[in-house]
Amino acid sequence: MQGSRRSLRMVMMLVLIAISILAALYSSETVAAASGVIASGTTWNDTNGSPVNAHGGGMIKVGSTYYWIGEYKDTGGLFLATACYSSTDLQHWTFVNKTLVKQASGDLGPNRVVERPKILYDGVTKQYIETMHVDNATYTDEAVGVATSSTVCGNYTYRGRMKLNGSTIKKWDSGSFQDTDGTGYIITHNGNIYKLASDYLSAVSQPLSSMCSGCEAPALFKVGGTYFFLFSHRTGWATNDNFYFTATSLSGPWTSRGNLAPAGENTWNSQTTYVLPVQGSSTTTYIFMGDRWNASNLGASTYVWQPLVIQGTSLSMPAFHASWTIDTSTGKVTF
């Protein structure tokens, strides 16, 4: 009998220990889910539990809310839609709307490619401007497309191909940039920069005609009086060591500064798409936004976001942080 009681007590103790461990794990997961983290290279779910589908995207802040627009993809690369998500903490994302959807014909029609959408706000026309690379399925009809909406995540109206002096800007891997004086610019592969008209629907000049051959995935941002221009090499969907240039003027001269991450790390297995400044009460953090492309299932590609270390003209991601948080009110990062 005594042996049976001892055995029963042992079983009960083991059960209690197991319950305690499970409770601790559940509590830890609950706290993590409640506080939110930025976990690079994993699938991010929106507030409805669906994977965030916003590849090659960009960001804009309106009031205290961040809006993320990107490519809404299935397994392949043909255009379906561009999607817009919202967040106040950069860690919990709510799906809002598909800003552009496939049309019956034209640049947004069947068997077309629409990539790297970005959003600017034009204070003159009070319109949000979505720019993107439009192309055919064989990438032989490249151009910069432009669309407008009165609301940031609204239904955008496609306005056609952007032109400079009446000629279509025949470029791919495009992006956009708004300077501190409110002037808008289009950036493209090879480091082309085009200054936009006041309505942001066309270009009026070309401050920089080219910077580098064999580069793509441009991202441009400014810290103080220094411009940083980021690129990747052209290796298809495979990652490589992304690199950057700096200048004090958009027309140059531009200085090559080397890789963003340690050589051989392939930019922590990602390709640059955008750099987001988070200006808080204590500091401003600049977030590298990259895509970890899955060539066999583009819709399942994940995101790599990392805080950048910036000192003068030096920019780096010296270590990979698999999971981290940011306080958008203060701008402070926690690892």
C-alpha cells in the first residue's frame, strides 16, 4: 500500500510540474503575442490570422498610423493586386484594402507584372500617389506606373505611365522618395533619379541619370544632410550582399560605401525594398525593410526587417536580430 501511495504521489508531482511548465510556456507565448515582436524571416499574420501579403513594399505614416503597401501575390509573379495594411506599433498589422486590382486589359491586365509599389502624399493636390514597376510577363515592356487616391488605403485610379519630357520612363525596379522640402522623386535601377512635377504624375528633370550598372532594388533616404542610396546586385530571386552610396546632393557626387551587412551574409538573406524612419521622442530609428524571396512560391516569401546602425556616412547591419521590438512613441529598439 505504501508503495502504491508513493507511486501515486510521484505521479501527482509530475503532473503538477508538467502543468506548471505548460502554464509558464502559455504565459510567455501570450505575453509575446500581446506585446508583438518583429521576427525576421518568419510568416507574419495580420490581425485576422491571415499571412501579411505585401511584398516589395513601402511605407507611409499618416498621423500616428503606419500604412504598408506591397505586392499581393499567389505562388507566381503575375499581377493580382497591391495590398495596404495599417499599424500603430509596426508589429500588429490590419489588412485594409487592395488598392489596385487586376483589370481586363492594359498595364494592370492579365499576364502583367506590377512590382515594388510605393506611396507618396502630394500636399499640393492632396492626393496619395502610388508608383510601381509595370511590365509584361517576359519583362520586355518595363515602365513606371502611377495611380492616385484621395485616401491612403483607398481604391486607386491608375493614371498610366510616367513620362519625362513626353517620353515614357522605361525603367524597372522603381521606388519613390520625398525630400525634406516636399519635392517628390522617382528612383529606379542603375541609380536613376527623376524629379517629379508638383502633381507627382510626371517627371520634370533628371538629377541623376545613372550611378551603377548591374544594380537593382533601389531605396533612398536622408539623414540630416546626407542621402543614402541602397541597392542589390542582380541575381534573380537569390539574395546577395546589398550595398550603398552616400552624397550631400541628389545630383552627386556619390561615394560607394560598401555592403550593408557583413560580406557573405547576403544581407541577412534578403533584398532591400525600403528604409523606414521611425522618429520618436527619444531617438530616430531607421528600419531596413527587405524581402526574403521564395522563388518557388513568391506569395510565401517572408520579410526581413532590421534596425540600421548609422554613424555619419557609415550604415550597417552588423548583427542579425531574429526577434526584436520597437517603441514607436520613443523610437527606441529592444533586443
